[in-house]
Amino acid sequence: MHVLKMDGRCNVCGERVRLARKRKGLSQEQLAVRMQLTGHSITQKAVSRLEAGVRVVPDYEVPLLARALEVSPLWLLGVEEE
């Protein structure tokens, strides 16, 4: 399967996930645990790859990430400004 990339990245939200995570003072492991508590199986390594832009983010993960980081899903996608 060939993944189309935008600006060399496999997702548009990775940079904002990293920014929001750091603002909350969370480690990648802590973010993964927050998401696991919602029933979603994700690891620290997957969070790292997501933030680096080398992991595709399925649409169902965007609201889970937003909830875990206490931000808007639209902000994560770059549609909204802060």
C-alpha cells in the first residue's frame, strides 16, 4: 500500500499533538495511557511515530487525541487557531 504524504508527513496533526502534549506537561507514555483508559490500544512508540509524522492517524483517533489533550479536534487538524 502506498501512503500519500503531504509535505513529507503521513498526517497533519502530529506537530499539534506534540505541542499540546508538551503544554500539558505529559510524556508520550502518559498520553498513550490516557488514550488506553478510553479503551483505545496505543503505545508510546505509536505516539512517537504519530508526532514525527511517520504514522497515519485514522479519523477515529482524532477525537480521542483531542479529548486526552483537552483541545479541539479541529485545532489538532489545523482548521482552528488557538
